Amino acid sequence: MVRYYFDIHDGIDLRDEAGTELSDIEAARAHAISCAARYVSDLDGDGRGGFIVVTIRDADSTLLTLRLVCHIETSGSSAVETIHALRRQTQ
């Protein structure tokens, strides 16, 4: 088993200090996808969407970065305006 750390950024940085023991990088990848899926399911319904970045690292280095942008488009909204707003959030 290998200890992987899952740092999360969704406008706030959350560094994983404890880590999770998993069998391999594929299991870590699946765990990161699960984290991102939970984030999407918890969106507050304000119609804007959001983003999450999950960085997987081991004791020595970054191994994988998952970036998920969720754009919720309502009738009359501009996709371009929403994309610009999301970019401003990540800067």
C-alpha cells in the first residue's frame, strides 16, 4: 500500500496532511474522481457552476492533477460570460 495525499482547491486551498493508503495510482485516480463527483453533487444550485482541482501527491512529488469545471447554463445566460467568471475565480 502507498500513502497518497489529495490536496483540494475550489477557491480555498485544502492541503491533505494525513493522506490515504491505497493500492496504486489507479486507485488514487479513482479516489480523486470520487472527490470531484462529490463536489459537483454539492453545488448550491445558484446556476453558476464552479471548479475543483484535486492534486494527488506521494511523499516525494505530485503525481496527477485532476481539474473539473462545472458550467451550468440557464436559458438566456452567456457561456462566454460564465467562462470568464470561472477564470477570475481561479486566478
